Amino acid sequence: MRASVPGPTDTLPDAMEAALLRNIAEFYQNPALTAQISQCRVTLREYSGCGFFTTLTVPADSPIIISEEQFFGGSDVEAPELSHGAGSVLFIKNGRLDFLEVFAYADGDAAALSSFALLPITPSAGIA
């Protein structure tokens, strides 16, 4: 397992995080969610051995996300290193982005990919 890596609050999401967040914003069409995603910064990345958790922060004046759910189901990820791919979920807390989780469905580590492709989000991923 890789160690947690704290980062400064001005760290932008990496390529996979940014792609996953864009897909979530496009799929759910929630203006506050889209606004927060466009302004979010990474404050911590925690590695689990099969994926990672990316803690996010948004400006205090960001619009509040109104949703009955506390998560938005994200895209599945395909990669040569993952035999069955990976999944993703974006969690919110008190109307603000909290963290993005990415996890391998079987063997492999979703945090150690040389390349990846995102599958379209399906309604069964969890409507928020």
C-alpha cells in the first residue's frame, strides 16, 4: 500500500480525477455540482492498495449542492493493469464536494495505471 500524500490546497485534480469529475458533472447536469467541480482543489490523496481517495475542497462562496443523496455514482474505468476495471464515486458533505473514491473491482491498483479509458455513466450508477 502506498502512503497518503497531502498536498497544498491549490493542487488541481490529476488527469484521471479531472476526467472522472467532468463525466460526473456532464451526466448529472446539476449547476452547483458543475460549479464546484470547476473550482475544486485536491487537499489529500490516500492510497488503499486497490485504489485511492482524493479529498477535495471548494471555495466558501461556491453554490451549495442540493441533493437527497450524499454521493454521485461515477464512470467505470478500463485499464490494462485491471482485470475487471475500476469504479468511482464522488461523495458530498453538507452540500460541498468531499472526496472522490476510485477502486479496482478485482485485482490491480486503480492508482497505478499507465493508461485508462472511461466508460459512460449509466443511470444504475446511482442517481443523486
